[in-house]
Amino acid sequence: MSEVISEIFKGVYENIAVLSGPSHAEEVCRKMPTAVTSAALNLETAERCRMLFMNEYFRVYNQNDIIGVETGSALKNVFAVASGIVDGLKYGDNTKAAIVSRGLKELSRVGVALGGKEQTFYGLSGVGDLMVTCFSKHSRNRAVGQAVGEGKILDEAEKSLGMVAEGIKNTISAYEIGKKLNIELPIINEMYAVLFNGKNPLKAVNDLMTRCPCHE
């Protein structure tokens, strides 16, 4: 998003700040303790953003890896949809934990390939945002994934949600980036097959579990 803005408004990239992290609006509005990241290429800009938003219930950290923060913010939605599919299939906590932890690995691979810093994905805008989106009852992406896991086709699942689930289009982007840059992204590839090629979610899970053994 910051790159799109800078293409429209020339010369502003260093002064763009991104605020991201595990921060469902439903909880922020109720003043529940929340922590997020402010990222900008220019740390002074990130600091100004922090000063604008930080208070006794909304804590803001800052850093300069705007690419990493934006990548985490977008791609976590893909794995939230996957987590919802796990819920729809009535699998348990072990399965969801595997999706989240291996999803973080894939998210990090894409982010680093795009120019982000690996350590960013182990912070609030990476694993933090990933966890809340995959497990929360407020998550639109998890909800649409659950509908798919329960047997609805994608169009039906989106209509039943009644809101936008960014993870659907994010899956297309992540899949295309993986193919273009030759990045190993098994979960993302299976998600694409389920959502857009009509693959049975049970078959997708089986194919992930029976892949050739490899190092973690």
C-alpha cells in the first residue's frame, strides 16, 4: 500500500507510516490493552505516528521495516482462511497450530524475498497479527474459511459472511509471488487450489501431510 501511495504522491515514501498488529477494532473500542507496530522508512516519521496513537491502553512500538510490516499484515489473512478451513473440517488444536507455525514460515519466506527483515515476522505485525487473525471470533478471514471447510463453495462462503475477506485476494497475490520468485509455499499453494481450482479441502490437508519429509 505504501508503494501505491508513493506512486500517486511522488516523493512521500519516507514520510509514510504504517500501523499494524493484532488490533481488532471491536476490542480497541472497548479500551482493551493492545500493542501494535508503527513502521516507516524514516524512524522520525514512525515516532510521530507512535506519539499520535499511543495511550494507556494502546501501546505502539516503532521500526523501519515497512516492507516486512506490510507483508505480514496482508499475508496473515491467507493463513487465517486456512485456519478457518481447519475449523470447518472439525480438526483440532494440533492442526491449527501446525497451520499457524508453518504459515509463519511461509509468510517470512515471502517477506524476506520482497525485501523485508526476517525478525519483523516474529513481532507484533507478524506472528502477533497472524495469531489473532487465525484464532479470533472477530476474524472475517477465519469465518469465510470455516464456511469453505464446512462445504460451501467460495461464492457462497463470501456471501454468508456479508463482509470483505481480504485473504481471498491475498491468496492470489501470494501464490503468484511464490511462482514468480520460485519460493516454496506449500500451504499457500494448497489454499489456491482449494479456493480457485475446486480442490477438496480434505485432499489438500492430506497432500500437505504426505509431502516428502524435510528439515524444519
